[in-house]
Amino acid sequence: MGSIYKRAKKSGGWIYYADYWRAGRRIQRSLRTGNYGVAEARLRDLELATTDSGPHATEALADCLDYFTGIACAGKPDATRSSYEQKARHLSRLMGDVAIGDLDRGRVERYCATRIAEGAHPHSIHKELVVLRGALGSAEARGAFRGVIAKIVPRWKSRYEPRTAHLTPEQFTKLMRHIVQPAHTKAKPETVARVEARRANRTLYCLLIALASPRKGEIEKMRWEQHVDLARDKIRIPKGKTKPREVPIHPVLRPWLEALHNASGAVVEPWGDVCTDLKRACLRAGVPRVTPNDLRRTFATWLKQRDVDSAVVAAMMGHSSTDRVYGKLDEATYRRAILRLPGASSSESSAEAAPIQSHAGVTVTPKKGGTDGTPGTDVDPASSSVSVEDSTNSGVQAVRAEGLEPSACGLRVRCSTIELCPRLTCELSIFSESGATRTPDLRVRSPALYPSELRTLVRGRSR
């Protein structure tokens, strides 16, 4: 077997190279991977392709796809590899026995016609052709394929229509009220306790996505001891499809994190059939059907409708560029934009720019001195009797919340009182009933840690 060694890349890191012999000539080439196991497999394939000079039977497409999804894509995120494997199964089902050397444009076009007859969406077929193109490219790099990929795999119009579903604050409130089917009136106490525990877990699951924007795979990787920092008022979203990031804790989300906090373990329990359960909850609540990704779009929509810059939204959502920000703007946002043009009436401009009165309304008794889930001590009622709406007497300068709180009246839903853990029993609510007030949070904050656009998310707690 030839030798494997690594070289430094100009962009940083290492990549493995192979040194082997072919027809009496020494060959050195990049294996295009930083994984030693993958490098060994690729070198073995290169050497097998040169063991004799006779004609070789090319590998079947099914084997080529298995190599691509299992070895060539070993370094890609789990969600990406799972998607590739799903698309590869359709290719293997219809063309798996065909040798890659016998592939031609006619076979691939007949495959596309068969998939259309089966009812597949054009965008799904587009993704399957992406996997086929990648598998053939991997085989070409290994020397197992010598055709011209562009002549074999046709261009395909995906006809992709991005989803636009998102929820208003009122619709999100209704969804949280019906997130779990209520227990039967004659249910046993242990059954009721299980239903309420499931309600708390799923409500926190949806709140995290709508107010911090982790993806489904990211939220299920979050752990209390690593990713929830109550002392610094931040959530660390782990690496998923993109790099990890930090997002400030929204005032509505914080009481839930404090009440459900544990010293270690997963922040939320895995929600297996989340799309189906959300669909049923939306039917019960009478709101548009949404998926976890639609709740991320809700997060972006609320921010964009509050005139938050796209660069800030992209960074908080884990997008590499502002092109991926898919928040939807409402009529009021467009109207505010028009009134900012030269020549607009000053009275109308000032009226549009006035802060919108909204409040968090979380009816949880504030604690002080408690961090990382410890309950702390009760705050003196005399020192916390100031309403959030009455910012003139609170001693803190009122700042218009340009963060996650939408411009509407706010989310209002009351959950039942649940024994959440041995050391803490409190009444959980996303937002209080109409007219209720929220006592100010007296814990020390460090808003200087955040950029100016994010600082209002923390200061908004004083409203």
C-alpha cells in the first residue's frame, strides 16, 4: 500500500495526500479529506484501480452512491447526510443495478420521467440529481468514472416555491394554548401529570425556536450545563448546519428556563413526530399549519417587522449571509419605510416612530441572588411594585424594544400551575391576561456585552 501524509492548507488546517505507484510511475495526489480513515479508503480505491492493465467492470451506481453518502460526505452535518441518503435511496431503487460507466443522458431523463409519474415534486427530483452529480464527481476523483457529468446529468428546473408560513403573536398564543391535547376529565393524577409535563416541554420547545431561532437539530443538542447561561443572560446554540452562535435570552423565555432548569441534561426532550403534532395543534387552535422551520421564519418576521437590520437577523439565525433571511414584512413596516422618505409629514413620521406599548407580562415572582437555576430569595414587594409600563418611575430609561417583541399587543396565554422540580413551584405563563403588569427584573445585566442592535433585547425587560 502507498503512503499517506498530510500537508497544511493555505486556508488553515490539514489535508491528506497519497504517494503511490501506477505503471511504474510515482504519483502524488490529494485525497481531499482531513479524515485519516476516509484517506485510507480513497488510497485503497486508487490502488485497486491500478492493479492490472486489463479492462475493469465499473462499479454499480448503488455502490457509488453508498460510497458518496457514507465516506465522501462523512464530514458533513448529520442532517445533510441524512437528506443525501434519502435521495440516494430513490436513485438506487430505479437505477442501482446500472454500472456508472453505462450511464447516459437517456437513462437519467427516463429516471426523471418515472419520478414525475410517481408524483414526486420537481424540487425533490432536483435534489436527487444533485446527489447523483455529487456521487459521479466522487467516482471521477477516485478514477472509477471517466464520463462527462454535464452531458449525463441534465439541468433541471426545480420550480421551488419557498414557504411563507409564519404566525402572528395572537396566533402563536393560540397555538401554545392547544400545544397538547388536554387530559380527560376523569384521567388519573399520574396521567394528568404526564400531560402537563409534556405541555411544559413542548411549550419550551416552541418558545426556544420562536424567540431564539435554533434549528430542530440544534435545539435537541442543547444541554443545560453547556448552552444555557442564565448569569450572562445568553443561550449558546450549538453547531448544526452552521457554526455555533449566542443569542440573548428574551424576557418571555427566561422564566421558563429558570423554572425548568436542571444542573445537567438536555434542555428539551426529543420531539419525535414534531411536524405531525404541530399540525394537529394548529388544527385545534385554528391557526395556519406550521413546522419548526416556520417558527424560525416567525422569529425572523417579528424582527424584520420591528425594523431590525437583516445582518443582525442573519447572525442570530445562523445564516452566513443576509440572502437567507426570510422574514416577511407587513403593511405597517412598508408604511413606516415610506414615511421616512424626504418630504413626509413630520407629524406622521413622529407618530409612526413612537414606541409601541407592549409588555412581557410574565407573572412569575421575581427572585434575586439566584443563578444557574437556584431559586434565590424573594424580592421585597415594596421595591418591585413599579409596573413595567410605568417606566418613568422605574429609574431605568425606557428604550424602544427593537428586538423580539412584535408590534402587536403581545403573546398572552396562561398555563396551569405545575410542580416543575422539587425546589421550585411557580405559575408559568407566556404572557399575562390583558391589563396585567410585570414586576421589573432586578438582577444585574451586562448589556454592554451585546451589539447596539441586540442591547434593546435586554433593556426591553425594563418596559
